Amino acid sequence: MNQQATDFVLEINNIEVIYNKVVQALRGLSLSVPRGQIVALLGSNGAGKSTTLKAVSGLLALEDGLLASGSVRYNGQSTAQYAPQQLVRLGLSHVMEGRRVFEDLTVEENLIASTYALTGRNTQGGQAKPDFDLVYSYFPRLFERRKGLAGYLSGGEQQMLAIGRALIAQPELILLDEPSLGLSPKLTEDIFAIIARINAERGTSMLLVEQNATVALAVAHSGYIMENGKIVIDGSAERLSQDADVREFYLGMGGGGEAKSFKDIKHYKRRKRWLS
Ligand SMILES: Nc1ncnc2c1ncn2[C@@H]1O[C@H](COP(=O)(O)OP(=O)(O)OP(=O)(O)O)[C@@H](O)[C@H]1O
Ligand SMILES: [Mg+2]
């Protein structure tokens, strides 16, 4: 790859995505991920978060989605020229929403399956044993369950396995889609602690999609908030955590401390116009 000294591992510039030739999901979205950092991408249901990740990893085509305009650059190079599996080999892993694992395979077989795509990278032509220890060092629970079928793992363990499957490729950039989905607060906390450790110890950059803004901003360096296919607010994680709108709409800290939906807030439309 082009080793041009760029500070950004990922640069998304003004992209538009259209599904089935009619549904416009992204409307001029731009964001960047500085190398070695965790960037949170927040927003409510249907905002276009998963679509953004699919536009990066090349999975849009599987759903009749089209990157109609704009550009995505990974390590300074356009991703348009690469197939999804080539991007994985170049160090870009996508952990999809809903913990996709092979339920009929054991934990270890799931990890092995992930390495098949990696011939020529980190596996010495597919000969070397995959680095299970790397995955098990972050997820000791998976080591205990390594001979068990993935379908029998708990939701949290399946999420660990989904992240483990990405990790075995020793990625430079992980796209993580809602790791907290359906998990208890305790498990969410555990998984986010591991995400922060992987970033800190291995320097792995991450684009972290979440509806749970509180946990995401606790580990992220910076973040973006999107609505209706584009970014409406961005800034450092600290700034976003303190931003009045973010606190009100996404952290559930409006007025009397009770959680509020932004639909209930009268001045939302005015503010939103001002933000867009
Ligand atoms: N395969 C598809 N075909 C048609 N429309 C789609 C498809 N996938 C997503 N969309 C539409 O694109 C928009 C963005 O969807 P997306 O899944 O990116 O949102 P999201 O922010 O990830 O939401 P959630 O938080 O619910 O996962 C939505 O209006 C959705 O209905
Ligand atoms: Mg989604």
C-alpha cells in the first residue's frame, strides 16, 4: 500500500449511498479516523451508521447498495479498487451488527475459518498456525469454550468471538458495529474495556458504531453524531460528552435526569436546522 505519511488510517469524503436504486441512506457524509485512535459514530435507528461501515468494507453490493458519489480512502488509497476480502488482507476488518459467527462450528473452528481469507498475510502463506493465543489473551472466556459450538455461547461470548475473528487477522483498522447490542450493562462494560485495551496495547484504529453513546464516548478519542445520512455534530469525546444537545438527545440527561427522546424536545427542530 501507499505508505504516504498520512495521519489518517481512514478518510471518508462526501459519500452518498443509495439502496435498490431509490433509497438514499447517506447524503454527503464525511469523517476521518486518525491512526491509532478510536472514533465513535453515534446516532439513532436508521441514521445510516451500518451503511457507513458497509460503504468502507465493500459490503454494500451484497445488499444492492451503491456508493453513488464521494470517496473512501484507507491508508491513503481508494478502497473502490479492492474486493472485501482484499481489504481484510490489507488489515481492514468489519465486525458486523448482530455477532455473526458460525453457530455449527466450534469457537476454535470459527477462528480458523477467519484465517482462510488471509493467505499471504500474517499466516505465512496459510501454513502457520493462526495466532489463537492473541485472541485468547484478550478473551480468556473463549479459551475455556474453545471446543464448544459457537451456537451455544451466550450473547456476550458470541460478541467476543465476533471481535476475536476480526482480531486474528491482526487488523490495522476494525469497523465495529454496535458491540453492546443486546448485552447486559456488565458485559457491555467488560467488552468495552477489552476494546480499549486492544487499542491501547496494539495501536489498532477503530471506527466504533454505537447507539449507546455513554459507553462509546468513554473509550473513544473523538466522535461523530449522524442523523438522516449525514454528520450533524463532531468533536473530541470529551467535548461531545459535555455538549448540551448530545447530553439531552443521546445520553438521556435532559432536564430532570429522566431519559428523553429527541422527538419530545421542542427546540430540537430549531437546533437541528442550525446544526445542519
Ligand atoms: N439493504 C437495504 N436495502 C434498503 N434500504 C436499506 C438497506 N439497509 C439499510 N437501509 C436503509 O438505509 C437507512 C440507514 O440504515 P442503517 O442500517 O445504515 O442504519 P443504522 O444507523 O445502522 O441503524 P440501526 O441503529 O438501527 O442499526 C435506513 O433508512 C434503512 O432503512
Ligand atoms: Mg445499524
